[in-house]
Amino acid sequence: MVGYSEPTIWRRLGAECLGSATLAMVVIGSGIAAQRLSPHDVGLELLENAMATAAGLAVLIAVFSSVSGAHFNPVVSFADAVLGRRNYRRAVYYFPTQVVGCILGALTANAMFGVPTFALSTKDRATLPHCVSEVVATAGLVLVIFAMARTGRSHSTPWVVAAYIGSAYFFTSSTSFANPAITVGRMFSDTFAGINPISVAPFVASQLVGGTLGVLVVVALFPQRANNDEEVDAHNFTTEAGHE
């Protein structure tokens, strides 16, 4: 592309922080809005939250993919490194950036809707079905992202990932967080999309297990990388995820 230079590490980190923050704002803000617009109708609240998250995620991936790869998710960053697409040092840099971004986004969403800016969630989520759901959701997310990348279809990743996350809101009992960074961020909002700090560790552990399983499935089903410049460039894929 004429006039476009290879992003520096600082530009990459800036994109990951801003993208993660915006993702948290989309997830938490739409959750608060849904609860206010459709009080006492949890199904409709979840649908509104899911639609906003899926749409916002697709836009964020499309906007930031050419700078940082638009991971917004430590599991995706480390899966990327394990699968040989990027070095581990970048994943290590991305991890705190993504977490900080999600926390800042959560606090900003709180402020935008006039709820306490800093408030730990009281919403318990750590049940066995929820944890199983997080394993499944995260494994599926990793599979979706890297299957697209390894078959030379990265240009479609924003829409495919968004569709997956939107559907995973409903086919998993946990509503598919599938992202340690957004899980930590949502801890700081005592609203519809929040998660009790006590539930965070089991969720993150389940997500790490799911990410590992996802990598194994990718290696088993898609052992060869597409021989295509688009696939080699991790700028064109991401994740996500996070939602109610």
C-alpha cells in the first residue's frame, strides 16, 4: 500500500490497547443500554448485547487488523506465537496492553452511563457448565481464526469471527467470554455484563484450556499454511471476543 509503513511496536501496542478498550466499551455499554431499554426481559437484553458486540467486533477487527493484527485477546496472541506466525515476545507485550485496555474500556463504559465508575461486579458466574462453555467457546474461537488464516481467507475473518461470537452468546451457557483480558475488564463493572472477581480465575483457566485445545485442533486439521501472502500476514485476523 502506497504511503503505509510497517507498524512499530508502539503503534501495535497502541492499537491493541485502544481496540481492547473499545471492545470493552461495546460489550459493557451495550449491556447497560440493553438492560435499560428492555427491563425484565433477559432474553431480549442478551440479544441486544450480542448484536451490538458482534457488529462492534467486526468493525474493530477491520479497523485495527492492519496495525496490530487486532487480537484484543491474550489467548489469540499466544496461539499466534505457538503456531509460528509471530514471536513470543510480541505476545508477552500484547498481554498487559490488552488487559489494561479492557479495564480502561470498562471504566469508560461505566462513566458514559452514569453508573459508579469503579465498582467490582457482584455477578457470580463460575459454575461447572459455565467453565465447560468457556473451554468450548475459546477453542472454537481459536479454530475459527486460524482456520481462516491457514486457508488464505483472512479477508473474511472480521465477519466470520463476529458471526461466531454472536452465535456463541446463545449456544454457550457462559455467553462466550472466550477472552482473559475482557474477563478481567468486565470485573470492574457491576452491570449486566459484569463478572464477580471470584469467578474470574475459573473463567481464565477454562479459556486457557480452550485455547490449547483450539491450537491442537488447528494443527490436526490445518497442518499446512496457505501459500499466500495474505495468510502469512497476521495483520488480517483477530479475535475477540468478549461479551455478556
